[in-house]
Amino acid sequence: MKKIIFIILFILVFFISGCATIPQELQNIPVDKEITLLKVKTSPEKYIGKTVLWGGKIIRCENKKNFTLLEVIQFPLDFWARPITDTASEGRFLVKASKFIDCAVYSKDKFITVAGVLKGFKEGKIGEMPYKYTIIKDKGIHLWKEEIHPPLPPYPCICDYYWYRWYPCYCPGCYPLYYPWCCPCW
């Protein structure tokens, strides 16, 4: 009996370990996930040389002679290291990529996650406002694919209280019990 339980646990651990949590480009890079942009801004010297995992939305991409510079507005990361865009940002940072990155691919408003070493700071401007950017040198960058959301069901909905006593509103392709926001009758 103990042997069967051991085999089942071994198989379970084998299958669970096969489920990657973060993108493959970033998996083998040891990072300190506790270091946030806000912590670095409050005590910058303490974190120089540390490896971080940050993500966000690309604001600007510039190809220089020996590197590519990405300006990113930071967003917190979820369990899979994907930027959570409906949360508040802690600011902006610059990614200094040692390899050539095509700015047509890594274009404005796309989302990335970067593992890299904190190298220092650079004075810059956002519009007319002076801003102190944190610079990280990349060890790995993952560009997230755009999410495609299915279209909402067609409107108007059929709302007939005689025929649909239990569910007074019917929207083709909509299930109001599971998705009550998709039907205006609810």
C-alpha cells in the first residue's frame, strides 16, 4: 500500500513540475522577486547589482550602436510573470538590452517581462517633467502575445417575461447565470 502511494505521489509531482510558471527565457535566471521598483527608488544604492524580475508596457524603443534601450512603464507581475495592467504602476524603468531588438516587434504598448541586473540610474524627462529612471541590463526578455477577446453577443437581447419566466432575458451566445454583465436585462 505504501508503495502505491509513493508511486502516485511521484507521478503527481512529475506532472506538476512539468507545468512551467514563468516563460522559458526567464526560468533559469535567479532573481529576487521581492525587489520592487518602489523599493529601489526609496533606497537605490542598496540594490545595485541585484537581479530583478520586472514587467510592464513598452513606452519607447531605441536602437543604439551597441545596444537597444527600452523604456517600460512598470506593472506588478502575476503568478506567471505576466504584467497585471489593471493595477497601479510604481513608475518607469529602462532596459538596456545588449543584443539587437527589433523595435518593430518590441513596439509601443506591447507587454514584456524582463529579468536583469540593476545597473544604476539615468536622469531623463517625461514630457517636461524631470524623471530619474532605473536602468537594468537584461539577462532575459519575454514579449507577451496580445490577448484576443471574443466579441460580445449581439444586441438587442430578447426579454420576454412570459416565455422566459425563470430566465427573463435571452441573449444569443450569452449565459446570464454565469456572465450576468453581458445581458442588459439583468
